[in-house]
Amino acid sequence: MVGRRPGVGPQAEKREAFARLIARGVSNAEACRIVGINRRTGKRWRHGREVRSSSGRVLHYAPVITKRKREVSPRYLSEEERVRIGDLRRAGLGVRDIARQLGRDPGTISRELRRNADKQSRYRPFAAQRLAAERRARPGRGKLVGDPPLRVFVADRLGKRWSPEQIAQALREAFPGRPERHVVHETIYQAVYRPELGGLHRELPRALRTGRCRRKPHRRSDQRRAGSLTGMTMLDQRPAKAAQRSEAGHWEGDLITGVSNRSAIGTLVDRASRFTILLHLPGRHTAEEVRDALIAAFARLPASLRRSLAWDQGKELALHGEITTALGMPVFFCDKASPWQRP
């Protein structure tokens, strides 16, 4: 029996060197020339590939450089830092010397070399980066998974159409001396919508009062809504004559919408004379449409009748700055959810 010819040995060192060059911005052709590999090999290493073996098994080779890097906290080692650790380690530097050059604690470097080395105790930076990323992405176990009585209690109440808020309160009454079984309603929502973490049945989302199978995303309290107003001047800064109704040219505006917000009409009322102008909005009533309608309506009036405009904080006036610039008329806004401030 004739023995098979041995294949090409592992090229881990060349792959690491190639990946390091690509990460530093070297072109594919130049990196292949420096490392000593064929351009086709470099392309396969860079983008990954699938190979079918003689037995029919498909082998997957991951790319050495990922196209998109996930932003992580600076408290974790970055890919660039791991490359420097690998270079300094090969140069013979010790843990404390490496830590001093990177500005890191020696314990961080020691732990990195210990946790992310391969089976031969060799440190390869890109392999270490993948291992660290996989550990960060691995989700933790939910609180309900490790406590069967707690999971049964929550699932039973959800089946009875209780809300997560009611269940969270009932847990404190049912287990008064077991604070480890006291959870907030957010924990129950996460267990419902992510059963792989919470251990609940996949049909339970339908037991919620909303009946949604997917959770509706919520904005943070400090996150600005798209199209919201900026640079507002509030109504308390409006001239006193406007509040006294003793001078013409101070207007109050509003938007009246129809069924399902599919139609709208704008109204402009002079505070002194009660003269009313209607804004024709035949199509959409976006900020651009309302801006154009307001400029067209007020442009017909003399400057003495364009002293100020009051509006609520509706998004249709998001372009109030352009209205002021075009007409020379300041726009004042009520406080949020307070349209009654325009008496």
C-alpha cells in the first residue's frame, strides 16, 4: 500500500502575519508578497471560504479579518492592543514590560496571555480577539431558569392573563422571606420575549395583554425623537402686547387633522382682530409642507401684520427657523403638552 503524500502543514504563522499587515492597511497584493503566499491564497484568507472534502464534508474557514468591528468599552483590550501584545511577547518582553508599554495593569496582561493562548501555550492575537468576542457575546442565564418554583409561579400567572407588573408585586407577597425570588417586571418581560434565556414557553407572549410576539422597542427618556423641535423660543418670551391683544399681527397657529391623520388643515388666528386664515394642505402635512404653506400665507401680508406666531410643540413646525428667516417673524412655542397656554 502506497502511503499518501503529506499535505501542506499549517500556516498559522503566515496567517497571523498576513492578518496583521491587512489590519495595518497594507494592500492584499503587498501583504501576499511580504508573507510569501499566492494572491489567491491571500484572498481566501481575507474573505473566508468553504471547502468540500473527499468525504463530502464541508469545511468552513473563517476570514482572518472581519469587515465590521463591534465597538467595545475601552476597559477591554482592543484588537490593536492584542497585536502589540503578540509582537512584544515574541520580542521576549515580560508581562510587566508589556503592561508598561500598553498602559495596562500587569494582571490584565497576565490574564490575557493565560486565557487566550492556544493548546500549545502560544499567543495568537487574532485568535485571542475572536475568543474574547465570543465570550462577550455569550448571554447569561436568566433568573427564572435556575429557579423552577419561580418559573412555575410566573408562567401560571401569565396564563391567567396577569400583567408582569402584577406578577412582580405578587412575588413579594408570595415569597416575603425570599428576596432572591423578587424580580422586577422588566425581568418577566425579558423572560417572555426571550424564552431561551428565561425558560418560559414560546407561546407565552400571546398571553400578554398586547398579544405581541415581538417586543416593541422603547426610546430612552433622554433620546430625542426624530423630527422633534430644537432651538425653540418659549411663549413666556412673547411681547406683552400679544398677551394684551392690543396690537395686530400676533398670530396663533394650529394644525387640525382628520381621521387617522390622513388629512389636515392649518389655522392662523390674529389675537387682536380674530381674523382667521386657513392653510390649504392637500397632500401630506409634514414640516416641509407646513413651512411652505405658512410662508405663502404670511407673504401676502405687510410686515406690520407679521409680528409673531405662537404654536404648540407639534413636529409639523420642526422648520420654524426657516419660517423666521423667510418672514422676519419670530415663532414662540407653548410648553410641552400645554396648548392651553395660548388663551
